[in-house]
Amino acid sequence: MHLEPPRPLTLEFDAAIERVTEALAAVGFGVLTRIDVHEALKKKLDVDLEPTVILGACNPKLAHRGFQQDPRFMLVVPCNVVVRQVAPGQVEVSMVDPVDLIAADGMTNDPVLAEIAAEARDGLVQAAASLGE
């Protein structure tokens, strides 16, 4: 359900989040949500997890087209992008595959939704490629 193997980056955690956000913006995606998983698990369960953030990425034009076609499309928006620190100065970036999401929800038999998901996938692939490394 993710685009490719996680992309490694040699950056500090906050710099990586900024870089990913910029890469998403360059291909028309904004970040609707930001969930600090490390903070949430520490607060709720008093457990330590490596710094991890889930960014809810959304391309408004694609989302609107999807919502107009089938309101169930809201189930797959936003697309999750996970930034996780694996070592000091080292992060991994993983992105969900929107095509897999609509397939999991049984929406692939709608060619319009399949096309929108493929366009979203293309944008996320471009954003990931622009991160380098």
C-alpha cells in the first residue's frame, strides 16, 4: 500500500519534514494534517517511539474531482506521508499509494476515480523523486 521502498534522507528530522512539505507543494499537494505519532504515543501510553510524523497530503483539485464523482472518495483523502527518524540525521519517507487505496475500497471499477488516483500517484512519485538520495 505504499509507493516504493521508503526513501532515506540524510537530514535532521524537522528539516526533512520541511523538505517533504516543499516537495509535495511543488506538485500541487498541500498538507492538511500533521500527526506527531511520537508525541501522541508518549502522552497516551507513556511509550517512546522514534520521532515520527504523519503528514496528510492532499491535492485539492484532484480531491474535488474525486468527491464530485463519488463521495466515498473522501475515505482515501488525504494521502498519508510518513516521515520517521531512523537514526540521528537519518530519516525515512514513506508515501501511500492512492491507487492501492481505492482498490482496497472497491472503487477501481470507476474509471474516473481510477484516473484521479493514478494522477495523485504520479504527483506523489514526482515528489518522492525530487527528495533525492
